[in-house]
Amino acid sequence: MGITVTRKLTVAGTVLVALAIAAGVVAHEALDLLAGTLRAGREGALPERLQGEVIQGMEQGRTLLRSVIAVLALLVPWAALVLHRELSRRQDAEAALAESEARFRAAMDGSHDSFYVLHAVRDAEGAVLDFEFVELNAVTERLLGCSRAEILGQRLCELVPANRTNGFFERYVRVMQSGQAEEGEHEIHHAEMNAVWVHDQVVPLGDGVAITSRDVTERHLREDALHALSLMDDLTGLYNRRGFLTLAQQQLKLARRGHRELVLLFVDMDDFKEINDRFGHGEGDTALRRTAAILQHTFRDSDIVARLGGDEFVVLATDIAHGTGPVIVERLRAELQARNERDGFPYRLSFSVGLATFDPDRPPDLEELLATADAMLYEQKRHKHEAIGAAS
């Protein structure tokens, strides 16, 4: 847009200056002609009446020439100022765009998820033949096993032919044409892909789609193994107590070895007995599954989320930044509030949360972590009961 405005102003300024110069040349030529005529009159070739008209014409020409000079004196600085402002605005806009693109690139490459943009390749009749890679991040390079330079400009189904046989191509076309985003988990049947299971979200973007994809192969393999060992909770699909203890012990060993911080959250449902008594045990089971869904949505695939039994849940958050435990708790509370407001159940879910941090400099064992989080949880519950008692 800045280029268009600048070009228009340049053309307009050039035309005005050219017109002013042309008018000045014409006035100058006319004055020369009139001067010659006046000289001829003084030599007796013209009557005195015509000589007076020539003198009057010369005065008008001089006035016109002075006007042209005045216009040029005003027009040229104005045009230069406007052009300078437009060029400065254009430079600022280009700098802002470059900074925005740099931030976008940093955000993409800093993501743990694969992100790429595909543009439709159409035939003469407009039918979609394939998609072309127009943008991608570093995770996509690792997922496809190719460099960015090797991927950009490549056609999707030529680079990974399995996209036609596994239905991905038709799905992308459907999202683009319907304008509706789709999300799901899919098994990949392609030997060259560095993933077996992916969770992706496909959104329409102009004449193409933007895709965010996460490799969840490890989680699927882990879940399959744990199901085989009866380490999963049948009601919620989370790990059970045995599954949690098994995986948590492994994570604590890795954290000690890698000098990493972990956060353990003990989550207890408030008033679960009241839900069972008022709405029945079937609704109580639904409340437990809702709690499991909230926890799964709040935490990452790499975190260990489990139901210890009854209405007690536990989460071991791995690979976190130092001191982010309270942030994680607030994120859980925000997700809980959003679900309560959106789901429309006749009761509101409420959690009490205890928190304990695994400090690699003074590493506690798992029992100590659980005891610390449990003590904090029940202290929170005690304050809630006291507040209710005071209010009544």
C-alpha cells in the first residue's frame, strides 16, 4: 500500500512540476515574441495603438511568469515533504513487518509442535490436485526428515505419498472448502515419517490450510504397554495408582540424573459425596470423567496424570521452568472455571490442590513429595470448611 501511494504522489508531483515548467516556457517564449514585436514597432513598423497592446501583453506575460515561479516555489517543497513523509512511513511499515515476521519465525521454531502451511495446487478447471509447502518450522523438518530448503515448494503428496492413501489429502481439501477446522489423532503408515501417531489441528487459511501437528507416538506406545500391565484406570482412562507410581519413580530418577525440577500436584474433588447423593452414582462417575478431561486438557502429553482412587487425582509435571508451580495451579483453576461455565451441568466442579516441588539440589523421594502435596491439600480444605462455617 505504501508503494502505491508513493508512486501516485510521485506521478502527481511530476505532472504538476512539468505543467508549471511548460507554462513558464510558454510565457518566456511569448515574452520574447512580444519583445521582438515591440522593437519592430519602435522602428516604425507598427502603429502606436498596436505597440500599446504589445506592451500590455508583455506585462501580462511577466505576471504569468512570476505566478509560475511562485507556484514552483510552493509546489516543489510541498511535494518533497509529502514524498519524504510517505517514504518514511513506508520504511517504518517495512521495519514493523520485518520485526513481526521475525517474531513469528521465532515463535514457530520455538514451538514443540510441528507447524506448516500448505497452498492448493489446482488444474485448469480449478480442481485441487495437490498442496504445496509454503511455510514450516524446525519441528516439521525433524518430523519429515528433510531440511527446510528441501521441503519448501515441494508438493505434499509427492513428498509423502501416504497422504493420499491415509485420507489426509481429502481431509485438507474438505477443511479448505468448508471453512471449518478439524482436530484429531491419526496413525501414520509411512516408513519415512519419524512418527507413528500424530495429533493435529487443520484450519483453513486462504486458498490452503495451516496445520499444527504433535508427535504422540510415545504416549500411544506407553498407553498400550500400560494397558497390557493393567496400569490404567478403566473409568477415566488415566493411569491408576500402580501406573502412576511406576512412571513417577522413573521420572524422579531421570530428574536426579538430569538435574531437572518437577512439580507434583495432588488434586481432590470437593463435595464429591454430595454429587453422588443428590444426582446418583452414574452422575458421580461422569464428574470423575469430567475431572480427568480437565486435567488432560490442562497438562501436556509428557506429564503423568493419574487417578489414585475415589475422587483423588495426582499430576507429575515434567520438564518445567523453575518456579512455575503456582502458574500451573492457576492454569488448572482457569480451565476448571471455563468448563463449569461452558458445560451446563446442574452442579459445579470444585478442586482442592496441593503442590510439592522436586528440587534436584535436595531431591526428595516420591513418598515425601506425595506427603508434602497431601498436607498442603488438606490445609486448603480446612480453610474452605472454616470459611463455610463462618459464613453460615
